[in-house]
Amino acid sequence: MSESNRIIKDTMTGFIGHMAKVLPDDIKEALCRLRDAETDKAALSVYETMFKNMELAAKLDSPLCQDTGIVQFWVRCGANFPALNELEEALIGAVVRATEDTPLRPNCVETFDEKNTGTNLGTGAPTIWWDILPDRDDCEIYVYLAGGGSSMPGKAEVLMPSAGYEAIVPFVMDRAVEMGVNACPPLIVGVGVGNSVEVAAMNSKKALMHDVTSRNDNPKAAELEDLLEEGLNSVGIGPQGFGGDSSVIGVNLVNTVRHPATLAVAVSFGCWCHRRGRIVFDSKLNFESKTHSSFVK
């Protein structure tokens, strides 16, 4: 094993494990805001349980949730990053080590064979999506622990363009109301819009990687984010579905071009325990965590 492979593998093993035990800074801050603004007694009791859960996870050095998900990576890597050729091997090795060291629950079941691999590896796992960026020598890695509950309500559909962008609202609202409680609210809501069903689905997953306080650069899309957040909060799902003043932590939307004859839309959900992280390596393999200020060398 090369030195660069070892450095990335060791760092990512620690980062994945840290993510399983400590929420991102923006999610913790958002949960504090929701708790402090809550007026429903049952909802307040649920929030207190959530914060107790976080406290015990830190004290016991244990994952926040027993479902540590399936590890997914979205890698935005410079073409001149010196360890590009070794990066996939290092990430796979980090998943195996984190499964043992954190520990992560083995969740990879081979389809049709119904066999749990026991390592969180398997056909197509871990999932790694790649963006190779020209004239750059750094590497930005988004990591997501995709739990079963939060993945269950996801949906993608191609709408008739005549339905208009306003049709996105009932599509998202209906799915959140119908299935959102399975994702352990308050929810993170990622909305994707694009030209085909798989593009919209990928956009919705990318939206889950955004800081929940951020807004789309397009003013019309940002207005839709605000409208969806306001509408979903008014439904009264509340934390863990017990009712309350807030049902979502945040709504983010990622959009790309559409074909004139299609309007593809998708929604992905994250639970209150939103285990996603972003880490950046420079050309000398120094790293900076962009989501977890508590993860340092």
C-alpha cells in the first residue's frame, strides 16, 4: 500500500466513523432552532430524547442510530490530484475498516441472493459517483450514510411539461405526507428537477448534501424551496410523526436543464439524524472537514 493510499484510507475511516456518531454542524444548529421554537409538549419531549441520544452517542463513542446505512460517496476530484488513481481503492478500504472500527452495521444484502456480505461491500457498494474537474489538484468528497428509513420514501417521476413547475409542490407534499414518517422526521428534503428521471433523482440526492440554510442561486427555485418548507411545516407531522410546529429541518433543490417535452422531478429524504459529511483534501493530502468542525487531525 502506498503512503498516499494509507493517508486517505486512515483519514476517511476516521471521518466515516465520526459522521456515524456526530451530526453535521448545520443539522445540530437547525435542531436547536426547531426545539427552541416548538410549543407542542409531545414534540418537545421527542426533541429532548434526540438531544439525549446525541449526548450518549458522544459519551459512549457509539453511532447515533443502529442503522448506519449504506455508504455512498460523491467525489469531485481534480484531474491533477496526485492520488486520483488510488482514491477508489482507499475509499473501499475505509468502508471495510469503518465497518469494523466504528462499528458500522453490515447493511449490504446482495439482491436476489439475499446474502449479507458482512463488510458493507458488495455489487455496486460502496456507491461512488465521480465528477473529474480539469485544472484542479484538490479532491472534495461528500459522504452519505444512506439509512433504510430515509431512503424508503424517495420517488422520481416524469411529469407532463404542461403541468408546470407548480406541479412540483403537490408531488413533494404528497410523498412527504404519505411516506415521510418512515424517514424519522423532522425531515431533510432534497428536490431534484431535470430532463429525465435518473437526472432528477441524482439531483435530489445532491440536494441532500447542501447546507440546510443555503438557497438555490435561481430566485424562482429559491422561492420554491421556501414555499415547500413553509407548506411541509404547516402539515404538522412533527418530530417522529407525533405532531408539532415543524416537520422539516430544511428543503434544498438542485435543478438542471429539461427537455421541452419533459419535466422530471424527484424527491429524496434525510432523517433528523442526517449522517452526511464533506471533506476536502489538498494536493499534499492535508484535509479540512467542511461539515464537522469537531473532526480534526
